[in-house]
Amino acid sequence: MTDVTSAKSARRPHHWRRDLIELAALFTAVAVADVVANLVGHQPDGPYLLIASAVALVATATFHTWWARRHSHAPPSGTGDTVAGGGAGGHTGTATGSGTATGSGPEAPGAAPGAPDAGETVLWRMRTTVQDAPGSLAALCITLARLRIDILTLQTHPLADGTVDEFLLRAPAGLTATELTRETSVAGGRSTWIERADAHDLVDTPTRVLGLATRTALDAAELPLALRQLLGRCTIHSLPAVSLAGRPTGETAPVEGVLEETVMRLRDPSGGAITVERPYLPFTPTEFARARALVELDARLGPRVPRSEDVLTLAEGNEITVRRADRADLVAAREMHDRCSSHTLGLRYHGPVHDADRYLDHLLSPRFGRTLAVQTSSGKVVALGHLLWDGDETEVALLVEDDWQRRGIGSELLRRLLGLAQEAGCESIYAVTQAHNTGMVAAMRGLGLPLDYQIEEGTLVITARLRTDRRAAAPTGRNAGQP
């Protein structure tokens, strides 16, 4: 809402002096008309003169009415500089919302000389800081309109020393990020950040936040991913309160969280702290409030993991069940460790075998990723597959009990973990193993994705770049497929 009230709907105060003057003018006009009629009417051609005067008066009144109506609907001058919506009068009132810069089409009057032609367009996300003063946002919107740029959405984040405006723009394809940044700076914007956007960014912010809240409510492992999608490109670390050796780490955060420009710290409901870093762009108080709300939702709902199960049949006829696992499976996972050989555990954990059990509580926590378990018809867990959030990267790890190896279980787990990574929007996954672990190498090559290999002192790191046009769809239902 603006503070400008329409002149047609404004109720003006009543003045008795105006009514008295209008009444006096009416009586004067009647008296003058009577005198003129008496003087002209007694002349030989008086009646004809009166009729002609009446016709001229009617014609004049008709012309005046037509002229007034025609010019009252004429467009205002300088349409190229007109801005509709988006808080053109500055950042007063509720400026959060969307605004559209008019005059930004191919035929826009007042376009800047040399502005790019509006043919093929691209989407940009731009964030800039302007002074919190009337007209500052209007000046920026006018500049965008002259460049034939449409403002699809606009959010404002008030700060102590200004206001951060976040735009979703549709701009001509010939306009570069450097040019857009330069024009924004000329219009009064500072600390401008810009990156390419896609169709997913067209969803308005309330709808996107509600979708992320729904994902978080269904699965505790979604919280780090939801924070990453909410805040853009950032690095998220879940720091446990207790180390793998069982000692307190001292990692914690106040209940209300901590915001320090490019870093925010939130209390992890499962213990420890969640640290979010975005070095290229400071966080705003609005973003901090949204992130804290997601964390509070996760804390209120408590531990939760989807309980879907897929029953598959192996080549020899045995049935296995693939399902999500969490800390409730800690006992079954330790029993599987006891049945595994030292060689198998060494390939998996790259360290002392007797320390393997210490990792399980961390690996099975939904806060650090997602875990798939393979269970036999008798209820024993015989394989685990982990998808671990490692900052802004994603690691995959597999452990298959000795008696169940070479049956395709590892490849099936890896394929399903790949599908989970693609759903989470990961750009790549990597696996750390020993150079002589031919089973893991074969499973990674079986994905059919571009692979990068790095070997250092016998440790092999295999990185698979995920393809956005190809998704691994996991079979569902009983006997849906054979690994």
C-alpha cells in the first residue's frame, strides 16, 4: 500500500463561502440573461438572434465536452520513465513483494541509446544495496526499464545502513553481467552480486519456503539441503557435540543462533551446531530468521525417517529389502560389523578396525546424510550405503558383509544413492577407497557417468559428475528388479 490517495476518491472539506459565491454568481447570470433577452427581443430580428445564440452556445458546450474527455485519457508524458509497483517512491511501507518495470519491452519509449535488443532473454538473480531513501529504488527500476529488463520478483531486506534489494530479472540475452552491474552502480546500487537463474527461481519466496518446510518435516536428513536451497550457494557443516572418540567437542550455539555477516551458527536439534558460510555475500536478518525457523521446525518434530521399503530378488532367488536406516539400526549395524572380516572393514574405514564401531553413530545420523540398509528375510542387516553431506560436496560409501559380496548388492546401493544425490541437487559425488578395491571401482564405473580419478599414497578418490538430463530411478514395489 502507498500513502497516495486517489484524487477522485478523496473527500474534501465542505466550505459555506463557496456555496454562497456560487449562488450569487447564478443570480447574477440570470439577471444578465434577462436584461439581454429584453433588449434583443424587442428588436425586429430579436427572436432570430436569440435562436442563433442558443445554437452557438450548445455547439460550444458540446465541443468543450469532447475536448475535455479526449485529453483527460491521454497517456502522461515520459512513459519510458514510468515505474509501476516495486516501491518506486523509496522503501517506505511494506516493500517486500514483486514489482514490474514498465516501458521495458522492445518498443519502450525513452530507452537508453545502445540498449540491447529485446529478443532472446535470460534470467538473472541480482542483489544490490541502495540507500533507504525515497526515490532510490525508483531510480534503479528506471535504469532497468531503459535497458529493457523486466522485474519478475523483488524482495527487500532492510539493514541499518541501507536496504538490500533482491531481484529476479528477465533481461535481453545480449546484456552481460558486467554491463548490468555497471548500470546498477550508476543508479546508486552498491555491493552488487549477480548470477544466472533458471525456471526454478520463478517460484515466489513464500511458496518455496513452504515447500522446503514440507521436505524438512518429512525427513530429518533434508534440513541441510533445505538450508542450502533457501540460502543459495553456501557451505553447511554439521558439527557434532561429541567426537568419534566420545569426548565433548565444545561445538554449540545459543538457542537464538548467531549471525556474523557471512557466517551464521544455529543450534542443531540433535546436538552440536550447524554452521552456514557464504563468503561471497553477507546474510541478511531476513535470511537468518528463515533459516532459524526451519531449524526450530526440525527440533519440534524430532527424529524422523521415511519408512519406505523395496523388496528385490537376487539372481540366486534370495529376497532382500532395501530401506532407509537411522540410529534405530545401530545395534543391527554393529552386529554386521562383528560378522565382517578385518579386510572388509579396512577397505571401508581406512583405519584401525577396532575403531569402526565409533563411526556408526555418526554415519546413521540423518543430520550428516542419508543411509540405506539391506536387510535379509530373517531381519539381519547385511549391507549399508551412505550418502554423506561434506560441506558443499557429497561422499558415497558402501559396506557389504563378506558372505553377501559379489551379488550385485553394492551396485544396487550405489545406484540408489546416486538417485538420492540427484534429488538433492548435488552436482557430483565422490568415493574414497583403496587403489586395490576393484569392487568399488567397478561399481562406480557401472554408473555410466564421467569419472575423475586421484591417487595419493594408495588412497583412491573417484569423483562422478552427475548429469542433469539423466536421473537414476529406483524401482519400487515387490520384485521390481534384480540387482
